Amino acid sequence: MDRYARTYTVRWADCDANGHMRNTAYSEYATETRVAFLADQGFGFERFRELAFGPVILREEIDYLREVHLGDRIEIDLVEVGGSADRSRFKWQHEIVRDDRKLVARVGVVAGWLDWSSRRLMPPPDALRPVIAVVPRVVDWEELPSRGRRE
């Protein structure tokens, strides 16, 4: 896959008292983009429930670059910037761009695949591997430690 992106219109509930998009809305739209990507590839919540595992965020960072206001349209992409050899951990990033093509924020997450019974990170099951294999990768992709070991 060359690129994955989704477009959203900033809602009233996404804005703060300063008149711009509130900080947690950036995170929520990024999450929505990741979940939509998985669902678009045939891996929605029901599939995670069936296999008793799911994604878990280990760290999230947001760089705010420009303001976004009520009614603005934003596009959020998804790329993989790193992962562990066993694929139990991954690092995905989103760039958020306004309609004027200005980069307004960057959201990065380090996450893993959580086994719901053991409550530990696990490599993704075979059914998920082709899905995560199509996440666009950056050129300077970073190797992460495998499950149980910290960066």
C-alpha cells in the first residue's frame, strides 16, 4: 500500500475555550485512523474479540505545529516508523494536515499486541500479519526491542 489516510471535519466537541482543536482530539482522531485502517483491512473489533487479543498503547507523543479550528478539514495518514523482530511491538506515526496542505501536528505511538488472557505482549497471530505488512513504512524504519524489553 502506498498511502493510507482519512479525512475528518473538526466538530464543536473537538474544540477548547481558546477556539482551536483541543489536545486530546488529536489523539482521538489518530486512534480513529488506526482503528479504521485495521477494520478496512478486515480486522475489526469482532476479529480481535474472536482471537482474544488487541492493540495496546505503550507511549504516545504529539507535536503541535499549527492551530486547527472548528469546521477545518484535516487529513490524517498512517505510517510505520519501527517495529520489533517478532512484531509484538510497533511504532506508528500520523501526520495531520489541513486542507491548505499545512502540517498541523504529528502523533506518534509505540504500541504492542496484548494477549487478553495472559495480559502480556505477544507476536501478532498469523491472521493479522498480512494486514500489518501493508502499513506503509518510512525509509529510516527503526528496530524496536521485542516484547518484555523496554526501548
